[in-house]
Amino acid sequence: MLFVGIDVGGTFTDIIVFDNESRKSPEIVKVPTVPKQPSLAILEALKRYQDRAEQVALVSHATTIATNALLTQNGLAKTALITNRGFRDVLEIGRQRRPEIYNLDTKRPKQLVERRNRFTVKGRRLVNGSSRIPLAENELLKVSKEIVQRGIESAAIAFLNSYVNPSDETKAEKILRRSGFKGHIDISSRVDPQYREYERTSTTVVNASLAPLMSQYLDGLQNGIEQIGFRCPFYVMNSDGTASTLAQASKRPISIIESGPAAGVLSSASLAIQLSLDKVITFDMGGTTAKAGTIIKGRPDLSYEFEAAGRSYHGRSIKGSGYPVRQPFIDLAEVSDGGGTVAWLDEAGSLKVGPESAGADPGPAAYGKGGRQATVTDANIVAGRISPSQLLGGHLKLHYDLAVKAIRRLSSKLGTSVDETAESILRIVISNMSKALSLVSLERGRDPREYALIAFGGAGPVHACDLAGELGIQRIIIPLHPGLFSAFGLLTAELSRTFTQPILKSATTSIERTFTQLREQARKSLNQEGFTTYQTIEKVDLRYQGQAYEITIPYKKNTNLARSFGREHKKLYGYSSNDTVEAVNARLRAVIPIPKAKRAKKRLEHSVPPAPNSLRGMSLLGTWKKVPIYKREDLFPGAYSRGPSIIEEYDSTTVIGKGWSWKVDAYENLDLTTLVGVQ
């Protein structure tokens, strides 16, 4: 029984094929991403397994198609918005957040719905759901005909207080269909049944804009996979680390916007449980970005609102720079530092790294595809950390001379040597990435010295020891095939559905009735999809009365919610209050079990490793030293040694710094620990 994971990144597309019966090391394929037609790389890679297609039990996929569509504004549906009279410009007004407060020329994201395609109708419901002004059906009919005539592809309907009473929205949907509209329709009470009309409208519009594109892409990919013989369940990774069926992902693309980053954290959570690690910081560095997250007792940090296609500054999301979406997602700090990140000189002649990336095409100068700018990968090649001849088993040829030439263009202007310039680039990028790790640890009241670091992605293991040293982390886990670790996470996901219902009353009163209704809603919805066996995770959003935003905590019947909220508030903000605690939303996540991949535990052979394959000069960021080079496939469980050294494998390189020891554990992970007293 084979499990197939497909992770499409900005630079590479990773395919992992795992035999869940033999549990041997997975088979891996890593091919360059085709940005304009990502399914081409997937299908070409899968053709290698056509002869075993009947053995495949499931295919799981993570994609950045939705994020890229929002960033580039390409492929989005021509969308209309129907809302209450007087609220035509709610998307423009928003929360009056300026992404750059002191920039007089700052630009907000382009609106997903042109103003001419935002329609308003007479009608108003009060906060309790009662009708103050009846919905004008004659106006709705007129608007619906106009939408059909304009060739609109997708429509979003968002009325005030519809989260309490959705009847006006469902009526508008029926009238739009009766008028002959054949496109996609989303109503806000179904997509995001929570209060705050701006966020609810924005979430609905983002979903409506993406749904036709994602439905076409996923249906096309499934058809392509079936045509080459793969006829098995097809799942898509959600932003919160669970998975959706193809139908659900096509209908709710907002749930998969951050599916790519989620896969790596999910894989880390599975590994942390396997190794009995209670506190873990994840570090995922690929070709374009680096991301950090936190896992405590097997559960990653979750947030319930983010800005899709927004910008970040040193890992912090810049409010007002993207499109607000209320959907559960794994909370990560992201910085624009990957292997393809470009080094450059500012107007004052100072060396900078990022945020621009060379991407997959042309890529770093060493790729030989016409890129001339120096990147982090070029700096690592010059510093002896990455072999020009070993990446992807030698199938991806890197050009040392081109890397040197690109670095020299900078060094000649800086007045430093090529080696010194390469080291400076690496120091800057390490400093930038350490801020992301600090953001998910120190700035949240967590001591990173108490955490282990799981480093993965093609470039993560290259920088792991340097980053750990910055934060005082004393243990690092490098999984087998770290460059494809995220793809393996796709094979450990469970299906899930998230259900939300507003409460908006004091937490001292019983809210069990709301959760009873939510459980029944989940049961009916899942039964319609054919799911009868599932587990539920229940949470509640709480705040002090008068506060604008909430904290989400676990819900259990007959617990003192005010006391639990006070403890969490004090933990996060340093104080608690005797003010009234208000319950805002009830949340239920139904988790449906599906087959998951599990790695086999192997017998340890405590012994020094085989002799190194070679020696190579490597920069230790200050000094150079010839270090042993090992092939990871030659290292057996139980092998151990100490740094500095380099361990190379098909999809990544692990740089083990001075002051670190390493061993191969029973699951074939590299387990690194600091050596006491060694600097």
C-alpha cells in the first residue's frame, strides 16, 4: 500500500512515495516547479510510478496556487458583491489600517471586486436577527439580472447580522439562481458565520474569487492523475494542518491558502510525538522563504484570522497589506530568506540580503540559467557548505565559478574578499532568520533553551547549528530527507471540518446549548459527506467585555471559563482582571481518521560512522577548516561523531558546527546536541 505526497513550492515540487507496509525509507522525486502550470511537473514526476499506480492508497497535496493567485492577481474570478444599501464600500473602508504609517505613497492591495460590481439592495436586520427593513426582492431581481448580463463568474453575498439570521442571504442566493446565474455563489453566513461585517465580507469575497480557479486546478489535476492510472482518494492539505476532500477544498479554497507551510509543521508534530519531545520550534527554509513555528505537546499554535497575500516585516504580519481571512491556520513567523534570496547593496553601499528572491527561474547564479545576482545559495557554495556536484544526487548541476563571479560583483564594491563577502551574506541571513525564531518563542514568553529545534527544507539543515547557537537551543533534529519533509507531513494528516457559531453573551452563563447545536450541525454535515466516525475538538473565543479581540481556549462542559480565560490572559499579557468575561464564538473541529504513514523503528548499532567520503574546506564564519564529508545513506542508526562536519544527501546538506555532536537515531533522524565547554 503506497501513500503519495505532493508539495508544490516556489522553487521545487516534491513528490514522496511511501510504502506503509514495509515502512522502508520513502522514494523521493524533486523537480523544478513550473510556476505557470504547476500540474505539469507533478504529472511528469508521477509517470515514473505508473506501473505501481494500483498499489497507491491515497494522494495528498499541498499547494500555493491560491496564495500566488492573490499575490499576482492572475486567474481570479470576475466577482460581484451583493450587500446592504450603504455598505458598498465596506471592503475599501475596512479597519482604516495603513500598512506603512509614514509612507505618503503607500498602496493598499487591489480590491478583489471592482466598485462597479458591488451591488447594494434595500433591507436591514438588527443585531438580534429581527427584520427592521424587509429585503427588497424587486431590487435583488434587478441586481441579479445585471450580474448575469455582465458575465460575472462568481458572486459573494454578505448582509449585516446574517451570522445571526441567514434568511436574507439564502433568499438572495435563490433569486440569483432563478435569474439564470450559473457561476459560483458564496454567502457569508455559510462561509464565515461570525460577527464583524468587514472581516466576514472580506473572507467571503476571497473565497468567491478563488473558488472557480481552485476548482478548475484541482479537478484538472485529479483528471490528469486518473489518466495515468492513479484511481484513489485525493486529499488537499488545509492551512491548519488537517486535510480536506477534493470537493471540500474546491468549495472552500480559503481553507487551503496556507496549505504548503502547514505540511512541514504537521510532519514536525508527528516526529515530536514519535521522539517524546514536548516543546519544539520548527524551522523550514526553502528556496524563497524561511518559516518558524512552535509545537507544544504535539499541537502546533493555531490562529483564526490572517491576511492572505499580505506582507511581513521580520516575521510579523503587516496589518492592512493583504486580504483579511477568518479561517484556522498554523501560526508561523515567515521571513523572506531562502536559498534564492538575493544579496545587494543599498544606496549607502551597505550589504543587504532580501527580500527579493531569484526564485526557480533564473534561480541562483550557480544554477547557470542566466541569473547574475548573488544569492544565499551562492554564498553557501563559496563558503564550502554546499557541494556544487551533489544536489539532487548530482542531477542538479551547480556552477561554482558562476557563484564566485556573482559574489565578486559585490565584494569588488565592498572592498572585501569573495570569501569575506560570502560570510557576511550568511551572517546577515542568520540574523534575519533568528528574528523569526525569536518571534515564536521569546516574544511569546517562551524560553527557546527549553525547546528542541526541528530543521528541514532544502536549506534548513545548512543553517540550523548557527541559528540554534543564536538562541541557546541545545538540541537539533534533522529528519531523513529534510528537503522533502513537508511532503511526508501530507501523509500524516487527518481529514477535518471546522464549524463556528456566534455566542456573544457572558461566559458566566451556560453556553452548552450553543455547543449542542454545533455538534448537531457537524453531525448532519458530516453524514451528508458519508463520514460517521470522527472525533471533536471544542474551543471557545473569550474576551473581557469591551475588548476588541479574543483569546481562544479549550472548552469543557461545566468548567469555569472566566477563571481559565484569566489564567491564559495573564500568561499572554502579564495581567488578568475582574471584568466580566464574554463568550464570542463557539468552535468545533471534527477530525475524521484516514490512513497515515508511519516510519519504522530500526535497531541501533552503537558505533562510529564509516570513514568520510572526502574532506572539504568550509567556512566556520570566522575561520576556515577542512572538515569530513559523509554521505547520509552510508550512516546507520547508532552511528555518531562530532562536528565540524558535513552530511550530504539527495535533497539537502546538513552543516554540523564546532561544538556539536551528532548521532543517527532509530528513526534515521540526525540528533544533534551541544558539547559542554566547546566553543
